[in-house]
Amino acid sequence: MKSFLLLASLLITLNLFAQSERILRDSTVKWAAEIELTFPADPLEFSANEDRSATLAVLKLTEPDRSLGGYVNHSLNAKLWDMAENGDWEAYSDADLTRRLENDELMSIISGPDSVITVDPVTHEEKVQLAWDVRPFPHQARFVKVRQLLTYNDDEATFAVHTLAIAPFTGNEEPRFWLKVPETDVLDPDSMFVSPDFTWAVRYVTNVSSPRVNDFQIQKDETGPIMDRFFDRVMADTTVDLYAMATDEEPLSGDRRMCLFSCTDSVSTFDPESYLEHVEIFHTELLPDQIVDLQLIEELYWQEEDGLLYTRLVAIAPRYKFYYQEGQWYPRAGFYRRCDE
């Protein structure tokens, strides 16, 4: 029995490792860490109920079935539910994909009732009742959780993401199941707009779900502290383009670029009574140890025919604590580094 359990544990570990083995063995990948993000699932519902986890922009939203036979659900969770119900994607009990769910167990999770226990105040007897509407079905969950592998290419000083697992998420209780995302080839985004088979595409900008530097689950490390190495690269090499805003068409150059990391400026005030001018000099700097998280701009694409989810990282922004009053701060982006150039 112990031998069987040991073998099962080994097979599970190999299954999980196989997902990211090819990526981690890539010699251009010098650093990698697993992260977990929360995204709104339905682009139409989100437009009416904005959430702080991430902002969302629709890139493409079409429906292959043009009949008028029923309600069209544009939530990503509706697509994931189909994958789970049809057995197209492997289902697991956790984000680490350590325990595969049998079909009967999965069906009881996604379509079975919940049990409600009540206590008779007189007899103190417990009664178990079945309730079909206690929890939302997976396609009704407002969010998705994604487990991703964030990688860093030191030669190009750029990052990439690879989605490993995804789950419908209500925003309250933890996901009841996770789906292993099949590996996909690198996607040319222009092909998505041309091909009618790509029916769903959105761009997310992480807010409160931005992965914190201290929470990185490091899987490969040939760089040392990643923010230290990344800052060394972008500060020393002016050919590595940086942007003040994600929407800027032209990268920073010259003094504006240098001032990102270390800047001395002055503010002059004039006393109307004494006619004296007071000049105050202040110095600002952005250091790697000030970075609290990485804001990610990434795009998700759904291919209808094969039921595949593609992920592309557009840009990252290291964010630091900006204090707007004593003891109060919010994360501010220091600069943006595009990852799709």
C-alpha cells in the first residue's frame, strides 16, 4: 500500500512538473516564479460592476452561434464550465494540481446540490437538507483565478507569463476545482482579429491583484533578487526601452529616463512681504528594494474550435509606495517595460 501511495505521489509530481519543465529548461529563462491572480470573468457584467482586482478592456467578443435560440453568456467561466463538464480539460482539487478529480466527483461539484444542516431548537436534532441554489454554478462566478508562471529573460530584460491552471472564483469561498490549462503555441495577436475562431479576447490591467514581490513562489533563480537584477539591466542599458505610461508610443529618453531612478529638483517660493525668494531642493530616487509589486498588463484569448486559452503579457510596471498623506499610500507605477516588442 505504501509503495502504491509513493508511486501515485511521484506520478502527480511528475505531472505537475511536466507543465512547466519545458519553460524552465529554456536557457534564456534566467528566473521564474509562480503567481496567482484574480480577474473579472464576464466583460459585459464587469462594465456595470467594476471591481478593484483588475481593469478590463474588450478586444473581441463574438458568438459563433448566431441563432436566436437562447441567452449568450460571455463569461469566461461559461467556457471553462463546458471544458470541465465535457472532460476536455483535466480537473484538480487545488491550484498546485496535486490531486486529480474523478469525473463523478467533479460532476457533484459543478452540478450537484449543497447540503444544509439545521438544528431543531426543541429536540436539538440535526436535519440535513439538499439545496440546489445555495451556491452559484461555475459559469455564474464573477471572477476567475489563474495560476501562472512568470518568467524573466535577462538578455532582453523582459518578462513573460504562462497560464498553468484556472478556476471559477466567486470572490468569497476558495475555488471548488481547478482546470489544467493545455499548453499552446505563441500567438500572433493580429491573427486573433482575422480568425473568426477567436471569439473572446480581453486585456487585463492588475490592480489589487498585482503579484507582490514578497509572495513570488520562485521556481528558478539564476539572477538573485529579481528586482535588483532587472533594475541593473534597465538602468545600465539605454537600448532597453522604458515608458512613462503604458499607452505612450515613444519611450523615455535622455534626462527624463535618468530622472526615473535619481532626480534632483527645486521649488521656488516668493515671500510677498520680505520680497525674498526661498528655494527648496529635494531629491527623489527609485530603488529596487522600494518595489512592492508588479502591475501586469496581459491579454487572454479564447479559441472556440479547439477550446484553447492563450495568454500574452503586454507590459509590466514595478510599483512603489507613494505617500499622499501621513501613513496613507497607494502603489504607483515607476515606469512601464513592454514585453511584446
